[in-house]
Amino acid sequence: MLRVGEALHLVHLPATSNVAENSPPGTTVHAFSVNLSASLSPVIPGFPQIINSSPLTEAFRVNWLSGTDFQVVTTGKERLDFETGPNIFDLQIYVRDDVGVTDLQVLTVQVTDVNEPPQFQGNLAKVARGILFRHPLLKTQQELPCPSKGERELLKAPSNLAKTSI
């Protein structure tokens, strides 16, 4: 039977982390470390690594920081878009040392929404631009006629209305 500290294992995993949509490549998603097995065999170069994800993605990778410290970062290979793409990724992180001891843990990554202005793409953008600039009912404030004195009086709120609360 193995005692604590005798088995190779990933520290700070399993876990859940957040990353903002449209994050640039290299954005840190989660930091973790590896506790070596009792044999102190080093982690094989190239490990830990993401061996599987759900859904399948190349949007994340593991970077080595120093010693037994690592981080999961964005790659920029796929755009992380809250509105159009998957919002949750389960990443299986696998580590193996020189003597064949392994560990496997899951990192769940949630893509968070960022308030961004709407963007029209393709033909919709061309149509939208044409409507905004040519439609006779969509005039700018400078093009609207100034209301007459009588119209201004009608637009004023009556002062004798009682205030009500809901």
C-alpha cells in the first residue's frame, strides 16, 4: 500500500478555472505542480500534457514554468468565443515519470463572457450599412425638423399627474 507522498500526483488538480473569451495566446488559465514519486524520478520531458479534451480542442496547452511547476495557457489556435463556441472544456491532464508512474486529473475551463459591441459579418454587414445610410426613416438628429412651439407644449409632461409606485 502506498503512503501519501509515495505516488506521483498532480497538485491543484482536479480544478475549475475561468478564462475570458477572446483571450490572447499565452493567457494563463490555471497553474499546478507535480509531486514526484518516492523514487524522485523526474517527469518525462513533454509531460504533463493534455491527452484528451471534451469537446476536442487545441485551444489550450501545458507550459513548463520551473522545476515541477506548470501552467495551462491558451494557444490562439482556436478562438474562444462565449456566444458561438463551447463555453466549458474538460481537459484531461496526464503526467508520467521516468519509472512509469502516472497520474491523470481533469481541469474544467469555463469561458466567460466579455461585454463587446455587436459586429455584423459578411452580407449582413453590407446590408446593415446600406440600411443605416439610405433608409429614409433613419435620419440623424441634425436632419430631424425642430418641433414647433405647439408641438413642444404637447411633448411636455403634465405637471398634474400623480406619482405612483409599484
